[in-house]
Amino acid sequence: MKHTSPARRGGRLAAIVTTVTLLAAPLAVVPATLGAPSAAAATTTQVTIKKIGTKTAPYKKKTTVKPSVSAKGNVSVKSKTLTVKKSGKTVAKNKKSVALKAGTYKVTTKVTYKTYKVKSTTKTVTKKKVGVPASTDVKVSCKATSVKDLGYDDYRLVTSCTSSKYDGARKVTLDVYDFGDEVWGIADNWDELTMASVPRQGATFSATLNPGVDLKKSYTVKQTTKKKVWSATKAKTKTQTLVVKQGKKPSRTTPVSKYNCPSWAPVKGNQSGIYHVPGGRYYEVTTPEECFTSAAAARNAGYRASKNG
């Protein structure tokens, strides 16, 4: 029952004094238990070192070689490196990649990795939810700790009220008023208490509580977490013969310096669209944009011969 104001009895407006304390039940946490490995742990775990296929290096240049490794399942690859030897001499050791010119090499790929299993940990935890919303009536069982007659049908009541709808005991101290057909009081925090009659001190009685705040109720749930359990670091190696082929000699290339072309492509093509051949009048002072293996190659690229040689 909800009253909007206290009654005036015998020309006296009763004071409303309230002290409210929620005695909450402690939270219970059940110790964690280690579950069996999940289905994911049964997944096939495999690390495979693949053969590096034949490579082709650009003419007079190098090609970059990297490890070829595949991994599946519960695994984490930590490193992939190459050790390269040519004619018994070590060219590179434990490198992530190696630049190689044309030739035949012994290449050892090494991979380090860790595997893991997924284990589940389950524990029971206690959480809270709203059991009784504020300003909602709830049937309660109360015990009168103190009942003091203030006169004029006004009583100072100290009581603790419990219900299966919320945790612990709601302790209430307030003035209640005997209206004949019911006894009612309201606290400073808007808790209201309604009962059939004024209780005796020490007596247990039934009442209706209308709380001024939400009252919480505890409940338990099972909470599962998953964790990866890692192995020690493992390693695999594979050695193979690797052939790096020489790329075809191109008809044009880039200069090796400001004034020079490589010896295998000596014809200079400058920005004016003119090409100069070795021995020509302006050959030495020409800054090439491109270099060609022959005058024919330069002409095929759209350049014309220098009129001055």
C-alpha cells in the first residue's frame, strides 16, 4: 500500500526518522576446476617445410630467396631462417631472406615453433540482479527489535525484514501510525512499511515493504574461461639443393652511374631521344637515361643516332 503523506493525529504532525541498513549476504565463489581439453585441442597440428623451387635471377643481378613454411592447427611459428652454402662455403647463416646470384646452392631451412592445447577452467560465481524494484510492494517477514509508544497512536519501530525476493535483512527504523484498520509508516529514504497491527517488541510479524531503492538478489552462474597451454619451443630443418638460373640478357637496362652504362650494354640513350655509341664524339660526356646492348636495340626503343657520332 502506498501513502503519499503521514497522518496528523491529535493535532500533532509526527516526525519521520529513519535509519536503513541493508545486511547483504556474502558472495560465494566456488574454487576453479580444471576441465578437459576442448575439441580444438584435438585438431591436427602440423608444421611443414616446403621445397623452395628453382629461381631465376635477373641478368647480372640477384634474386631474393625466402623460407617456404606452412603451419596448421594449434601452433605458432616463431622463426623461419635460411642457411646457404655454395661449394662448401657458407654464404648466409640463419637469415630471414638471402639474395643469391645464379648458381647451385645447398639451402637449409630451419623453423622454430610452439604448439598448444586449449584447456577450459570452470568456476561458479555469484552475481546480483534486481529482486525488488524501488517503489514495488513485497511481502516480508519482520522481527520487531524495538517498539516505543510515542503517544497519539504514534510508535517508534525498529525492525529487520526479510524476503526470498532480496538478499539479507532490510533493517528499518521509522515512526508508524495506527490508523485502526492498518499500521503504516514511511522513512526518510522513502521505504514504506504496512502491517495489520502494531507489533510487540521481540515479536515476528508479516508486513508489506515498499522500498525506496532497488533491492538486489544474488544468483549463481557457471563461468568458463579458456586458456592456451604452450609447449616448449620445437625446431625442424630441411636441406635441399637450390638452383638459381641466370635470367636472359636484356636489350636495355639502367645506367650503373651518372655517366656510365654496364659493359654488356654500352650504348647510351639520352633524354633527347638520341643514342651514342662508344668512340662517338659526345659519348664520354653524355649522361644516359637508358643503356642498350646495340645500336639496333636503341633504335627499336625509339632513339635515333647522334649526327656527330
